[in-house]
Amino acid sequence: MGFFDNMRKPQGKLGNIQLKSMNKEHTPVSLWGLKHLDIQPDDIILDVGCGGGININRMAEKAKKVYGVDYSIESVNLSKEVNEKLISEGKVEIYEGNVKSLPFEENTFDIVTAFETVYFWPDIEKCFGEVKRVLKPGGMFLIGMETNGSDNWIMKFWNHFIDMEMHNDEEITSFLENNDYSQITVYLRDGKNKKEIIKSNGSEKTVDDYYNHVSVSDRFVQWVTVTARK
Ligand SMILES: C[S@@+](CC[C@H](N)C(=O)[O-])C[C@H]1O[C@@H](n2cnc3c(N)ncnc32)[C@H](O)[C@@H]1O
């Protein structure tokens, strides 16, 4: 299993090293994505494709309970390690599982998050339906991506090596619409000008976004967060 395959499904020692690196390298885009979630103390959250588990750790600071799921045993193991204390306190649970068929009852979660993972989901539209099944009515699905499609020289380069499908915000929106999600809102980061473009209900506005986590990635690629309700 090589470096590029490990982005899709981390395995072995190299997979573990890459997951630890992702916990660090994805921090700017993940924290920017999390800005768009208003986590309440009663919330039960599921992080799908949880990778190295750092986002579970962050969300558990505010939520009642956070679950993580990933189809890579390497990801499950590291997520358990990173959240060891919270697991012993009963605040976090991590499971091995595929987003195609989540190992949870319907209407279970207030929030489902997916950071840097939807590129790898098989039949993404169907998977969005599976996420909806486990969301409570009115629950929120948040998708975080470090690129708006592959129409960018950096992403074209990555796409050449990694087996992944990068969708833009319009495609993500249509997958959500086809699953009858409501209140779909797209947030696009304009890192160069420290602005954020917000698309919702067919209208678009630009607001200041002085988010300043050290990162060069938002100068070259457009970050995307999409939220939608069941
Ligand atoms: C690039 S990593 C991102 C990890 C983490 N969310 C982050 O932001 O750092 C993608 C993760 O999604 C997981 N993944 C990919 N496809 C999946 C699927 N069909 N079901 C569950 N997990 C999946 C991979 O195993 C990997 O841990």
C-alpha cells in the first residue's frame, strides 16, 4: 500500500504516519469548517471518515457525545488513541464501518460531519442518503473540502496520482437536493482577500472573513463547507 492509496484508505505503519500528519495538516481547513457549526451541549454527533480522530476530539469539547466511523482499521485505531481519555469517560465512541451502510439506527444524530473524505465515497449521492437516514429530523450534515472541484492545477496534479473524485459546490448541492435535504448553504473561502462567499436559497453574498489560521492552502485552492438539514 503506497502513499497515495493511504489517502483513500490508510493502512499499516505508513498509513498511521500519514493520518498523524493529516491531523495536523488539515487543521486550518477543518477549524474553518467547524466555524459554521453551532454545537449545542445536548448534541450527539457522528464524524464519518474520521481519519486520525482529531475533529472528534475538537467537537467533543462542546457536544454531549461524539461518534466516529471509518472503514480503515488504521484510522479507527488512531482515533481511539487520540480520544482515549474521552472514550474512558463515555463521551466518544469509534467504530469501523463504511458510509455506504452506517452501523447506526435511523434518526440518531443531531449533526453528521465529513471532513476531507467525500472524494472517496462510492456513489456519493447514495451515501448522502445514508447520512440522512441516521440524522434526526432537522439534523445537520456538514461537508468540509479543501478544494472546490478539480479545476485547479494543484488538484489536477493530485488527481493524477490519487484515486478520488473532487466535486465542486454545485455538484455537492445537487447531490443534497436529490436527497431532499433542506436549507442547503455553501460557504466558499476567498483566502487571498480574506472574504467568504455564502450561497443559499439561490442568492449569494460576500462577507469579511478574518479567519487567520496559518495556512498557504487557501491562497491556491478554494475551501468549501456545505451545510444542509434533514
Ligand atoms: C483524507 S482522510 C481524512 C481524514 C479526516 N477526516 C481528516 O479530515 O483529516 C479520508 C478518510 O476517509 C476514510 N474513508 C474513505 N472512504 C470511506 C468510506 N467509504 N467509509 C468510511 N470511511 C471512508 C478513509 O479511511 C480516511 O480515514
